[in-house]
Amino acid sequence: MQNPAKILQQLWAFWQHFWIHKRKSDFSWKNIVSVFSEKCPYPVWHKDEWISNSNPPFTIYDDKKDFWEQVWQLFSTCPMAHNTSLWNENCEYTDDSWYSKNCYLCHSIANCEDCKYSYRTFQTKNCYFTVFSFDSEFCIDLVYWYNCYNVKYAIDVKRCKNSAFLFDCQDCEDCLLCWNLRSKRYCIANKQYEKSEYEKEVKKYNLNSKKVYNTLKNQFLDFIKTNAWWKSLHFDNVENSSWDYLANCKDCENCFSIQASENNKNSVRAYNIKNTSYTIWNYNCENTHYSTIVQWNCYDVKFWYNVAESKFMEYCINCQDCENCFLCAWLVWKKYFILNKEYSKESYETEKNRIVESMKMKWIYGEFFPAYFSPTSYDESLSSVYVPLTKEEQKKEWFRVIEENYGQKWDYKDISKLPDNLLDFNSDDLIKKWFWDDDYHRPFQILKEDIEFYKKLWVPVNDKFYIKRIRENFSLMFQSFELRETVCAKSWEKILTTLPKELDKRIVSQKEYEKLIY
């Protein structure tokens, strides 16, 4: 079997992420907003159409034919639901969103309201450009944070408010350019001030200027790399587990961003899972293996892409509320199906065993779907965030390569011509105009409600394509595939970390970290 990093890369490549497209439904030809572009190799239907009209074609396995070719011939005729979102209000331009209201260009959110341009955000309100954020309001540019209010540009913070440029701070208020603080107020660069002095000093920082804001960002990042203490791993109530960002976990080996789970290996992003291995995004699931996007109460599923409320399933894609299905696509409320054909319980077991034996003879059983089965290009998948590849590298590994042309720069307004200071903006001059991002070769807009938000928070107007800024913030988690060995910068004992080597002189063990910070 491949190494865990390569397997996770393969699974991530099946998860469409960060991109939203206007297109037609291939069922009704109505205008829809989808995570899949017009070049998706599968038909794309609105999810309501997808559920209510589930009647897929079927075939019978022929062991004399190429295995993946005949599976692809069937699967490629089965439609994809236009997104995985449910129970939202006015969140058309979102993906993987749940129980949210008035959100725009957000990805992987739940119970959010009036949020924009964010990734993996839960129970937040009026927040922009946040990543891995929880239970907060009126913030911008925050990464891995909890219970914050009116905070600008912060990394790994909890229960802070009315502050800007923080790293690893908790229970702090009215602080600027600080790190490793606990229960502090009126601090600048970790120096304590009286209230009147603090308010006077803070006025010197014109944070609504783009030049000032970006300069402070760069200076702050450089400063915390050389002055702040960094805990080697982000563990909270964790037992016998490894990798990073784990909470309330036991016996989770090589797992990342998992909560309330037990006995898992090589898995990423999950909540309340048990006995899983090589999975991406599981919620309340057990006994899942080598699968991606296994959602909502699944049991014993293997080699899967996008399944919900199902059990005893293998080698299927896009199924919901199913049981005992094998090599199927686009099934809803079905039982004992193989290649989308219904069988009796006894004949199902016989036919499945026959195909499994054929797969084993061809050294196929136990492997995931080939890369070309992915419904999205590599650059539009989550894998491109964790493991960026050039177009040539993508082609070499048989990933789908995006070839779309999004226009030319001369068709759009030049963002560099806009005023530096927020107070100099006339929002009427910006509405319905498009600007150009040179790095992403994509156009973007500045909306009237965005300008109102920036003015209330006293920050500069965004000047780049939103995904670029999300990814920049995402990189501030400093996460890595590599769980490497280094030494604690205080005790010199051997420790494990996912942080980059450039931080080695500031990385400390949990024990030493608690001595230094608390």
C-alpha cells in the first residue's frame, strides 16, 4: 500500500473545494450555483432534482472486460448533486454549509450567519476571511480561534475581544501585537499600559490603511517566529494519539483535526468517529475505511466518495440512506444493489463475492478509485491546498487538470488604483465593477456591504481574490504532513511536532510550554 500521505492526497483530490460556478442543471437546464463546473465529467443536477429523480442506469459485471473501464462507463452517466449543503437560508453561494443564514462564498460552515469568504467556520456571525473558527462574532483574518469578538488578524486565540494581531493569547482584551498572553488587558507588544496610555498609543496605528495593515502583518509574523513560544502540538484531553489538532481523542494514530473520537488511524477532519482508517471528513461514523466525505451516521463503509446515512457499503459514490450496496452510484433509499442493479439478499452476496474475487485476481480490490473518477480538477480540490502540484505534476499522476480561461486582465479594473485609506473610498464607485487578481488570474468584486463591514471593523478593503486570502490564512496554521522529531527549545528533550524547522529554536514541549505561559 502507498504511504499515508499519498493516500490522503488521493482522497483530498476527490473533495471539490473553494470554487463556486454558475452553470445549468443537466436535468432541468435551470440556472444553478454549483461546486462543479460545466466541465465536470459527470452530469450535475440540483440536489432536489437528484434526490427526487433517482433512477440510475445499471449494468452487469463482465470479468472479461477492463474493470475500471466498465465501472466508469456506468458511473459517468450518473449525476452529481450540485452541492452538499442543507438546511440553509440565503446561502446559495456556499459549499458544504449547514444550518446557516446569509452567508456568501464560505466553505465547510455550520450554524453561521452573515459570514463571508471563510473556511471551516462554526457558530460564528459577521466574520470575514476566517479559517478553523468557532463561536465568535465580528472578526476578520482569524486562524484557529474560539469565542472571540472584534478581533483582527489573530492565530490560535481563545476568548479575546477588541484586539488585533495576536498569537496564542487567551482571555485577553484591548491588546495589540501580542503573543503568549493570558488574561491581560491594555498591552502592546506584550508591554503593559494604563488604559489612557494604551488608548493614546493605539491611535498611532492606522489599521484602516492597506499599507499599514499589510506591513503590520508581515512584521508580526516575523516577530512571533523569533520571539513567541510555540507548543509542539495542539492537543486537548488526548490519550495515546499523534499528529496534530486533536481534542478529546484516544488511540488516534496519525490523525489531524479530529474531535471526540477513538481508535482511528491516518484520518483527517472528523467528529465522533470510531475504528476508522484513511478517511477524510467523517461525522458520527464507525468502521469506515479508505473513503472521503463520509457524512452523517455511516457504519462499515469502504472505498467511498460522498455518502450519507448508509451502512455496509463498498466502492460507491454519491449515495444516501442505503444499505448493502457495492459498486453503485446515485442511489437513494436502496438495499442490495450491485452496479445499480437490485438483487435478492442471497444473490447479492454471491455476485458480490464473485466480483471481489475477480478484483483480487486483478490486484484491484483494496485500492481507491483512479484519479480520473474525481468530479473536479486537482486545482479545485482540497488536495491542492495541502499538496500543491504544477500542471505537469498533476498530469503525470493522472489527476484532472483545469484548463479554463477566466478572461484577461485588461477586461477588468486595476485594484492598485484604489485609495490606500478606507475613509477615501466611495462605495458607489465600486459597486458592480470587477477587479483582477494577478496571482490567481481571476476577477473579483468589492460589494457595498463589504465596505460597510470594513468600516465598522476599521480595516482596509480586500484587494485580492477571496480564495487567495483564505489560503494565505490557512497557511498560518503551519501544518504539515510530516510529524517530525525535534528537541524542546527549553529542556532539550526529544519531542514530535508538525511545525516547520525554521521554528525549532522556539518550539517547546507541552510541559515546558505550561511553565512558560501559565
